[in-house]
Amino acid sequence: MSRVSLRLRSVAAATLGILLAVVVVGAGVDVLVSRHLHRSFDHTLHERAVEVAQLAASAPAVLTAPGALDSPLGGTQLSVEVVDRRGRIVARSLSLGGGVLPAKRLLEQAIAHGRSSYAGLEAGNEDLRAYTAPLAEVGGPAAGGAVIVAGSTHDLRETLASLHLFVLVAGLAASALGAIAVAILMTRALRPLGELAESAADIERTGDPRRRLPQPAARDEVGTLAATLNEMLASLERARDNERRFLADASHELRTPLTALRGNVAYLARHGATPELVAELEADAERLARLADDLLALSREESAGEPTEVIRLDELARAASGSRVGPGTMEPVAVRGDRAALERALANLVRNAELYGPEGGRITVAAEQKNGVARLSVADEGAGLAPGEAEQAFGRFWRGAAGKPGSGLGLAIVRATAERHGGRAFAKGSRFTIELPALEALACDADLEDVPASP
């Protein structure tokens, strides 16, 4: 994992990005400007050659006059040489002094082939750009010869060098300004994250989930992160409260049978065993075993993974039939689930109906599906729960006003099982229902025939 801070990495990335952009733009500008300057310079050379050619054709005497070829064009000092068809110099610029342009081969090619051309020349330590063109056969000493116009490229190179320096300085300045701007922005953007990190460290150090992270004023990604983390802390707080409440309830529930067991053991030690005492001891042991089993089952349901087995709910409902339990609506319906967990949940609902329904009353088990939802329900013939008790009934250690025997965890296990399967458990009157997502591909009889039956 990188030890470089996010701020430093962001500044470096922004600086490199700006530099790269300036380099690309600078290279493009350099190409365009260089092309434009060279074309403009070539155009100047061409215009000067045309003027000399016109002068050679219309006023040959002026052509040979001293200084006639030395007037600058557009502020650019150009050197001109005019030769006849044999390559002899007819006229030249005074700026050349005693020298000549090193362009004998270019002049010969222009005379021989009658074509104009551009070329680069070197005169001493100076680089020149030259344009050579043939002259027409219209009379005069230069008829049939050629003209060459050359100019120094020093100013052009100086202009391009200044452009390069400007682009370099502008790129460095833009990168520096960009780095400063990004550093300022990142400092402001990361300040709330630093505050969140400090608050989270304090919460981790104290282990108190009741504390909350500071909520930034801005409604941005950092604000969303803070809100999400606070929701997570609230969820952890609820989980801890539920855990503490569960431990307190479990301790209370265990205390009653343990107290009775200890009393019976003490009586046994003093007076010896009697059939009634042995029966009470067995009942206490059975109650403790049932409570331990239900606690273990609830713990497993709350920590188990996602089920993958294909289960026929209508077959589970038929398998639950007994002397008091009969089938109700039976539709072929399948879900993806844990067979043992669903069987236990259904058995808990049936046991709950046996305890709280009318003595000897009929219990109905049904399996049906509608709109992609599978329902496994158990109903008795009693009055059922009051509207305010329907939600409480699925809580831990809830036994209702009747105070029937049992661990008080049966319906809590049913709800945990339903939620693990992606569904829910609820009660309406005397009907208790588990709703689960149905397997749509197996929702018809033909497909369900391929699903393995319960053993």
C-alpha cells in the first residue's frame, strides 16, 4: 500500500497532467507557427524573384544599375543574384560585397530544366533560405538565365526560439499554479475526511457505538459517507442493545429453571428421592435442554449463510400433517432454501398453534404462491393475536398473556429463518405466515415435477 498521501498524489497528478497538456499544445503551436513563418518567408522570396524577373524583362538597364536589387521587401533584407544562360553574373545585390551566393548548382538546374525550387544554403556561419527561378527569353542580358533570391533565417529561428521559451515558461507557470490550486482544493476537500478519521479513531478507542461522526455541512460525497457511517454506527448500537437485552433475557429465562433445579437438588439431598421429585427434576432438565437448543438454533439462523437448495414448500406442508394438523390450500411452489431450517420453522408454527389454539382444535397448514411470492402458513381455530401483539409475538422470549410453557424463542427462530431466506414472517389473527421469494422458473406443475421430492 502506498505511503504517499492522497493530497501529494493528487497534486503530482495534476502537475503532470498540466505539463503534458502544455507540452502537447506547445508542440502543436510550434508546428503551426513554424509552418506559417516558413511559408511566409518562402512567399517573400517568391515575390522578390517575380519583381526581379519583371525588371529583367521590362527594364534590363535598370536591372544592372548599382543598388537596384538591394531594396528590402516587407522589412526583410534579401540577397539577389541574376545570371545569364551561361551562368555568368549579370547583376547582384551590393549586400553581398565581394562574395557570391553558393548556389551554382541550383542556378544551373533552373536554367537547364526551367523549374523553380527552394533550398537551404550555408554562407559562412549563416544559414540561408533561397528561391531559384528561370528567366524568360524576352531580351536583355539576363534572357534565358535565372534569378536566385536568398535571405537569412536568423530572425525566423530567433522567433521560434522565443516561442519555445514562452511555451516552456508558460507550462512551468501553469503547472505551478495548477499544483497550488489543487493543493488548496484537496486540503479543503480532505479536511472533513480528516475530521471523520479522528472521530472514528476516538470511537474505536472508546468502543462506544453511541457516539456519532460529525456531519459535514456540504451535501457532497463526504457528507454521504458520514451519513452512511453514522447509520452503520446506529445499526451497531442497535445490535449491541439487542445483544445485551438478549443476554439479560436469556439469563432471566435460565435463572428460573436453574433455581427450581437447585431447590429440588437440595431437597433431594435432605429427604431423598421421591417419584414426584424425580419427575420435577426431569421436567427442569428438559426445559433447560429445550431452551439451550432454541438459543443455539436462533444463533445459527442469525449467522448462517445464504441457502442454495431447492425446496418444495407444498411437500413440507404435507409432511407436517398429523392427528390435529391437516392440509389447507396446497399449490405446487418451490423456493431456494435450507430444508432443515424450514422444517424447524414450520414445526415451531405448528407447536405454537397447538399451545395457543383451542384444545383439540383443528390446525391447518397451507402452501401457496402469488405474484412471485411463496407463502407457508399455519392457522388454528382460536381468536389469534390482538392487533398490537402481532409484531411482539416474533420477539425473543415473548409468551403472550397466557404464559404458556415454552422457551419463548420459537417465533423468533421463525422470523430469523424467514429473513435469512430473503423473506419475512408475520401474523394476522390466528394465521402465522412465512413469505419467501418463489422460484419463478419452477412455479408451474410441469417444472416442479423435476424438483426432487422430500425424503
